[in-house]
Amino acid sequence: MLKIGELAALASVSRDTLRFYEKHGLITPGERSGAGYRLYSETDVHRISFIIGAKEVGFTLNEIHQLLELEVTKDEKSCYDIKQFVDAKISIVNQRLAEIKRIKKSLQTLSSACCGGDEPATHCTILEALSEQTN
Amino acid sequence: MLKIGELAALASVSRDTLRFYEKHGLITPGERSGAGYRLYSETDVHRISFIIGAKEVGFTLNEIHQLLELEVTKDEKSCYDIKQFVDAKISIVNQRLAEIKRIKKSLQTLSSACCGGDEPATHCTILEALSEQTN
DNA sequence: ATAAACCCTAGAGCATGGTCTAAGGTCAAA
DNA sequence: TTTGACCTTAGACCATGCTCTAGGGTTTAT
């Protein structure tokens, strides 16, 4: 059984983060020592590593919550359910990707229209472009 | 001179948003009517459209603040300064882009390793992959 | 025995970009 | 004149993901 600081070190997160995850239902309390210290089992360690893995691939804590429910009830779920979940996330990520690409393009258009020279920016094309009504 | 609701309609933002921008120093008060109503001039309209344009190309409100300062003092700035600012933002956007692409790839790897079939997810490769220690 | 290092709780604070509420005052039309 | 649509303020609230503080108890090493 690990104390919170030990698990925190193991998982490279802060103690506060672990308590935060607990408060938000991502990781269930487990046991407590006589003095009220949290004690983490193997299962808890596994769960934390699941959370961190999911965070790393871009799931929000909310989505991880849902994933954990899928995991807990996985014997009643099909692979199809799980894959659907991931695919839905992929399409969200695709939207964000498109949005960021759009932004990048706009910025590049701005930048390349500007001479970038020494002259005062009184009539800088960048500032002028930003002032234009878009709606 | 426009009242706040008129400018809000014109700019397609809420009245609250305009007051919020004012509170955060993005748009200076301008005049007030006898009853204390905000009155927006042509210059203010121009400024709002600048803010909205900048938001649309992906600048944060903080960055817009800096851009507005550049705009106000543009006679003392060079095109070089302005272009530098935009280019710095482009490199931030590039980082975000790379991060999102990484996430997308991870998700696709997860998804494509999963059979997606009817069988119970007891040994679903997705859940297993998420559980693996990454550090 | 005492100080350092750890643990606990509840709750505030941060950054981002607003939205909403309460409790009022004002203005225009019917 | 009274209703409804508009305006004012200060401050609370939302989501996201923590981080920090205050005020306390415990454990461990010297």
C-alpha cells in the first residue's frame, strides 16, 4: 500500500492532483490508515496509470470519467462500444485540427502581406487587415 | 453615437461581452449620456471590429491587448515589430498543431487496433493500451 | 525530544472568456 | 401613465484542471 506522496512520485503528478481526481470521482478512496492517510492499492495504481494514459492521448477528465465507467463495466460492453467512444473523440479532434489550421493560414496570410521593414507601421497591412469588418 | 445594444447587434456579440472587454481594458469607455449610458463613436466601432477580427484569427484577449497597444502607437513602431508579433503567434499555433496531430495519431492507433466487434470488451485492446504505464 | 517531512480538510485562487443575476434607473410607445 | 425594452453596477457563476493556503495532526530521523 502506497501513501499519497509515494503514488504521486510514481505517477509524476502532485499530491493535490490525486486528491483533485478523487474529489471528481476519477479514483475511488480505497483504504485509510489509522491516522486517516490515504492508502493506495495495486488496483488504484493501475487506475491512475489509466487516467494518465488517457490524458496523454487527449481525453478530458470528463471523458476519462466515462472511459473509466466503460472499463469497470467492460464485461457488459462490447469492443464496438469502446471503439465508438474513441472514434467520436477522433472526430472532435479533427474539428479542432481544422480550426487551428484555419487560424494558422489566416496568420500566415497576414504575415506574408506585411513588408516587415523598418518603416513606421502607420499603414501596416497587418493592422489594416485586422480592422476590416468580417461580418 | 451608438448605445451598447446597438453596437452589440452590429458586432454580433452580447452587451455583456462589450462590458467585459471594457473591464479588461480592451476598449476604452468613450462617452456617457446624461443617464450614464455608454455611447460608442466611430473609433470605438473600429476598435471592436479590430478585436473581433483578431479573435477570429486566433489571438487571445491578452494578445489582442498587446496588438491594440501596437496599433495605438503604430507611428512609433515599424512594420518589422508588427510582423514579429504575428510570427511569434504563428510559432505558438504550430506547436498546438503538432500537439493535436500527436493526439490524433494516438487515438487512431488505439482505434485501429480494436476489432470493434460485438464481443465483450473484457480484453479490449483500447482499454489495455490506456492502462499501460507510459512513464 | 524535537524538527523535518509527511499527511489531513475545506476552501480560495488562477487563467480563459465570458454569462447571468439582482436591484435598480431611463426611455419610448400606446 | 404605465408597460416593456433598454440601460447601469457589482458581483456570482460556468467549465477546465489544477495549485495553493491555512490550520491542524502524524511519522520519522537525529
